[in-house]
Amino acid sequence: MTQYAIRRILYSIPVIFGILLVTFVMARSIPGDPCKAMLGEKASAEVCERFTRENGLDKPIATQFGIYIGNMLKGDFGDSIRYSRPVTKILLERLPTTIELGLVALFLAIIVGIPAGIISAVRRNSATDVTVMIAANTGVSMPVYWLGLMLAYVFALVLKDTPFSLPPSGRISAGVAAIPFYEVFQWEVVEGTFKYTVLEFFANMYIFNSIVSGDWEVLSDVIKHLLLPSIALSTIPLAIIARMTRSSMLEVLRQDYIRTARAKGLIERVVVMKHALRNALLPVVTIIGLQVGTLFAGAVLTETIFGFAGVGRMLFEAITARDFPIVQAFTIVIAIGYVGANLLVDLSYVLIDPRIRLD
């Protein structure tokens, strides 16, 4: 198990390096002048020359890449050209938002998608099966931005002043403060230390922070704000998971050992959940891992529509402004998250299928 994990981690290093290299080159290949994008079209040549020199953009691209790699290994992603702030601090503020949104969306996709696929497979060709598949195909076909706008319109305008009304934007209501849990517990934390960074990261995940600190009013408010963007973001992964679960379950239910289990007199629930589902999970788990990339891609549109100050929205703004340090840092963090999710999927194979562990 340990050797398998180490081998998979080593395989991931060239992938991350390749993504970093491609991102670094492509960020500098975007048409347009970073100086003009940041300071306006009327910026003089002297001002642009100083701007380019101060941000290290006058050096050869190979030299810039070498400097960036060296600084990144020290945990320094540089300073944002647009905000003149360390990118690490911006990541600390924005990344928890996207992680929280992605986890809630993935949770919704799993708890709805897998049961829907199982029911559809067990009741093959029934009205339930047809309904689930129509809903799944519709979910795959709906653009995230359109669904997000429709959800905001229905729940914020049509259902306004009803118990079903939900906020269309933001992470938390005005006047509601999410006090960091380490302040609630009166822990002594020095700003700028590693301990502060870790605690601040988790404190910016409002659901986790409110549960730990026991602030149920904030938790309720945060969940209300998360529902619409999470539903919009989870629709496509949910539909794909449901379809894959159905397909995998149908294949397993045709196997001889399933007929043997039924011949022994086992009840159908035991046959489906204990004997069929576990053997059908491998492709489903693979699909779940791949959906992490879909969630990150969808987060750009979802966060923009619902006014979420997360990685996706910041990345879009940084690309528009030619803010190279933010583009590079956010892309590499997303890549590491995607590779890490697939690493967890690979390791889960060992737990699901004993044959892989024996190999």
C-alpha cells in the first residue's frame, strides 16, 4: 500500500511540472500588454518601461521561469501585479471559498447521483429508469451559467417573500459576521506564522468554522447562500455519476455470482447493495475523481454569477488584467488539487478491490 502510494505520488510530479510550464508560457503568450491592461491605454512608454522592469517582465522567459520555480519551492508565489499584495495571502482568502463550494457540490452530486443510478439500474426500462435518464441527459446538457441565472431568478424573485426564498449572491448576509474559531476559543496566534496560515485557511471555510465555533446562526446563513451555486455546479457531475452508476450496475447485475446470490435466497437489497454495488464502484469512483476538474472549471462561471469571491472568479479577473503571478499560482493550485483528487481515487481502488492490493 505504501509503495503504491509513493509510486503514484512520484508519477504526479512530472504532470504538475508540465502544467506549471505550459501555464507559465501561455500566460505570457496572451495578446496584450500587461502594463496597458493594468495602467490603462494612456500609460506612457517610460511608465510602462518601469512597470515591466519592476515586475521582472524584461528578463528572458527562461530566466523568469527559473526564478519563479525557485521562489515557489520556498512557498513564495510573488506579488500580484494588480493588487500589489502577496499572492499567498490572496490564495489564503480565496481558495477556501472554492474548496467549500466544490465539496458541497460534489457531496450533492454523490448522494443524489449514486442512488439515482442504482434505482435506475434495478428498475431497468421502467418509468423510473426513463425519468432518471431523461433528467440525467438534461442535467448534462444544461450550461452552468444558464442554470445559475434561472435558479437565481426563481428563488430570489419568483419565490421572494416565501419560505423557499434563497439569496442570489454572496457568501454571507450583510451584518452577519463569521468570527474565526481560533478567536472564539481565544487561542494565541501570531500573524504570519505557519500556525496562523493553517488556522486562517480553515477559518475561511465558513461551514467548518461555524460548526467548530458552534455559531448555528452563521451556519444557517452560509448554507442558504451556498445552496443555489452548489446546485448549479453539481448538476453536470450529478448527471454523469448517475449515468455511470447505472451502466456499471447493469453490467454487474448480469454476472453469474449475482444469479448465484439470488439462487441462495438472499433478499434483493442485500444482493444489490452488498454484492453488486461494491463491484460496480470502481468506474464510479474514477468518474467522481474526474469530476473534480469539472467542478473547478464550472467554479469560474458559478462564482461569477453568484458573486462568490473564490479562486475561479479571481482567476478570470487575473487573466483579463494579465496578472501573471495570480494566474500561475491559482492554476498550479488547481492542478495540484486535481492531481491530488485522482491520487485519492487511485488509493481508494486498493480499499474497494482486494485484487489490486494483492497485485
